[in-house]
Amino acid sequence: MRHKEEDMAFWNLGVLELEEFRPGIMSKAEIGNNLIMACMEIGPRKEDTGHKHPFDQCGIIIDGQLEMFIDEEHKLLSANESYFIPSGKQHGWKTFDEPVKILDISLKQPPK
């Protein structure tokens, strides 16, 4: 078990500084040996029409609302609601008139 301070990350999500990840998406990621933890703020009226990957992914809505789909199931998620996306499942999301903040966790993938 590692205990060095530089190997650990503690976040206060209320004041965490985010940087532009993609147009309309601000993010801060902590990348470990096996996992990636990312806090993201997704701007209004943004959409991911769908993708899939060979690893599980999960997260929680911190603030705002997001419509997410996993395969054929669609769900409107609000603050304090979570999602779990099994490996290989088609999934995507869209935001509405307000930004949404999420905390997302997934498996780190080896470089291609």
C-alpha cells in the first residue's frame, strides 16, 4: 500500500478547478495504475450519441440533469443519482439547458 502524499489525491468537488477537456467539457482527472477518476462539467445542450468500450464505467451526478442511455434503456439522472455501464454496452448522454457536473470512474486502458 502506498502512503506518499504525491501518490494520493483528495478532492473537494465544490471548489475543484477544472480545465478544458473538449469543447464544452471541463474536466480534472486523477490517473492511477488501474483506475481513472474524472470530475467533469458538461455544458448545456451537449450530446454523446453513443460509444462502447471493453471496460466497466460508473459515476454519480453531482449537480444538474443528464439523460443517459445504456443499450435501449434511457434514464433522466439528477444530483445524487448514479450509473453503472457494463463493459461492451453501447451508451451515451445529452445535457439540457443547464450544465451538469459528474464524477466518473473507469478502468485505465493500456496505451495503443
